[in-house]
Amino acid sequence: MAKSPALNSEEARRKAEDRFRKAKQREGEAQSAYEELAKHQKAEAAKTGRLRALRLAKEAADAEEARRQAQAKALAVEEARQRKASRPASKAKAEPA
């Protein structure tokens, strides 16, 4: 039996509407996925920024501590030189044997 033209056009219309509805659904899903990706990228960038700031602060604190230690060591060396220079010469060094 041959199908009537009205049935074929109705079937074609239904299929076209299904394809259109599915395309719209995929478009909505793609948009949601894009928004989710953008949200994750923004969170990742914020996290990276915080971690970078913490790293830079730690490096600055470490550099300051190293500077203080070097300064303290230089001061200790200078004080040792001054103590050594202010000591009177011992008799052993003054009188050769």
C-alpha cells in the first residue's frame, strides 16, 4: 500500500520538528557547558593569583631574613676583629724563644 501524501508531509514535519528540538537542546547543553568551563577557568585564575601572591610574599620574607642573617654575621665578624685588635699582644708572641 502506498502512503498518502498528507501522511508523508505530516511525518516529514514531525521529523523536522524533532530535529529542530534536538538541535535546540544540544545548543542549550553546549551553552551550559561553555558557562561551566568559563566558571572553572575564572576560579582557576583566582586560585593561581592567590598562590602567586603567597609565593611572592614568602620569597620576599625569605630574602629579608637572609639579609638580616647576613647583616648579623657581618656585625659579628666585625666585633670579633675589633676584640682581636684591642687585645694586648701576649708575651709568647712578643718574646721570641
